[in-house]
Amino acid sequence: MTTTSTETEVEAAVARGAELLDRIEPGWAARIGLGLLDMASCSRCVLGQVYGDYSFAHRVWDVIDDGDDAVAYGFEIRHRPTFAEDQDAWEDLERLWADEILRRRV
């Protein structure tokens, strides 16, 4: 399988987001229930599981408020032209986060 530039960008964004959480919420990966992980859900996404809800992740927003957005840190997707493409993008994002979480649990 060939990795597209978009996939590479998303991988880099997730790595940035994970590194940010490593800095401001040490041990965050141990608090994530992989069986519950759903990046399209405000309560079951990475930030939802760490902070109780996506919108309550004030420590994260304070750090990235310098012009970056949640997409730049892999917390959201750039919306696609169709619902099916959005669903695929959320699934890809979830898979990448699961990989980052598992790396931190070793």
C-alpha cells in the first residue's frame, strides 16, 4: 500500500498531538480504553477519554491556540466531500491514534 501525502500529514498530526499530550498530561495513554476509542465522538475520542469531553480539553486548547487547529494535532479530520469519505477519514485517524497509544504502553 502506498502512503499518500494526506496520510503522511495525518500521521504527523497524530504524532504531534500525542507528543503534546505526553508533555501536558503524562500517562495519558494508559487512561485510554482502546475498545471505546471513537475519534468521531466527543466523549470517546482521545481528548474525551482524558478530559471527560472533547470540549473540556482546555489545557490542550491553551497550548494550540497559537493559530493551529485541532486538525494540526490529529484530534479532528479535515472534512471530505462525502459522508463516506468522512467516515473513512475518522477510521484512519482512530487507527493512527490506537497505534500511538499502543507504542506508549510498551
